[in-house]
Amino acid sequence: MTRMDLRALRYFVETVRQQSFTAAAERLNVTQSTVSKMIRQLEDEIGQPLLIRDGRQLHLTDVGRVVLERGQEALGVMHNLTREVADLADLTRGELTVGIPPMVNLLFAPAVKAFRARYPALALHLRELGGQLIEQQVTAGELEVGATLLPTEPGLGLASRSVGHYPLHVVGPLQASWTHHAQVPLEALRDTPLLLPGDDFSLTRRVREVTAASGFEARIAAQSGQWDFLIALAAAGLGTTLIPAPLLARLNLGAELAVRPLAEPRLDWHVAVIWKPGGYMSRAAQAWLAVCEENLLATG
């Protein structure tokens, strides 16, 4: 094999990411048949199958795993090349995509407003993903900058800058077993059904880590990427959730809910912007980090 079509690689990577030919076609703005054709072409060039189609499930072959990993690297290199060529001395044109978890997006409204006011010709795209996915995409070079909760995943080597350090509050039914505490110790949540964000959110990762370090496994009853829904589940008596202090006043907490601060110094809501150090960073990304530093108060 002497060449490999980068477009076919892109279609393959997106199909694996979406776990669907149809969803990949929608993201790529092409037809499903085009995606299928390009992946077949890629398999023909390599001489081996890359995907095993099992009903609606897609599974990577051993060769497919290698092609996915190297394909992501190749696409990252091409993305960087395109970005560097287009990155002029000023910021009068261009675009920037920032990864922001839905759970922390309210904090970034002042930064978004300031960035658009200062750089009106720059297209700012906000990609809403869980913190762990954002960390992975920044590491892979798919995103230059993003936001997550600290600490980041060990081993990724990401650089970070704090933009907010807030305590968590325990919110749940009035009859919950922890309500007699003025400040709720983590141990009081040992047998409590918890309502948390999905597993791709950094807060849930931190809860699992800290409870495991305390000698028990978090008992997760339900998960959602929306604060309002977690509160509604708690109000319905389905369990207890953890809400960052800045969001308490923004959420509709009814009289049927008890609220107490969490007495656990290892577990808080430490929001940060992240990037991959040591490589090229566009002027737009540098400008975003500067705007965040100016407009978002870092505490703690």
C-alpha cells in the first residue's frame, strides 16, 4: 500500500466515534452510501477488514484498532497543518472550537461574551461534551482547549488553569439519612442512592475515586447530564445528588428538598481550562485562555 486517502480515514474515524454509518454521514454532511463506500475503499487498500458489523453494533478488528489510532494521529497532523497555515499575525479571521461540559457551561458565559466582543470576526464554536471526553480530545489534538474538573485524568499530561474552585452541596429528600448532619461527611453517603452525571463527566469520575479511597463504592441510582433533571429526581425521592455552590441559586429547589454542605475536602467542584502543552497553539486558542483568565475568577 503506497497511499491512504485522508478523507476515507476521516470517514472511518467518525463512523467508529459515532458507532453508526448513518450518524457519521449526518456529522460529515454526506450520504450514508458515501461513508460506506469510502470505508470499503480503505479496507480494500489495506487488504483487511477494519470493522465487524454485528447487527447495529460496530466492532473494530485488530487491524481496525491500529488504523483508528494512526488515523487519528494523521488527522490531527493535518488539522494542525491547516490551522498553522491559516493562523495569521492578527485575529481578524479564523475560528476556534472550545470543549465545555454542559455541567459547567454557565460559568463560561462571561468569557464567551468577552471573547465575542473582543474578536467579532473569529468564529467561536462551543462543543458540549463530558469532561473526560474533552480531556481525551485535547490530548488527541482534536481540540486545542477545553474545560473540565481537576484533577485531570492521570497520565494525559494536560496543562490546566483554574477558573473556579467551589464546594459541593448534598441535595436530597427531607427524610434522607444524612439530613441530621450540619455538614455531611462522605461516610454518611455510603449506602445512599446517588444521582450523578454520566460516566463521561469528570464529577462522576471524582466521586467514584474519592468513595473508593474511603473504602466503599458509590451507589449510583440514576445518571443525567442535566442539573435540573437530577434535582427533579431527588425531589421525587429517588436519591441524593451533589450540586456545586454557584448553581444552588440558579436551580429550582423546592421545600421538599434538604440541602447541606458536603464535608469532604478531597471532593469539590474545581473547574479549569485545559490544553496540551509543548505543541503549537493557535493565536485564537491563546486569546481564549487570556480571556478566561481575565473574566473568570479562580479561587482556592
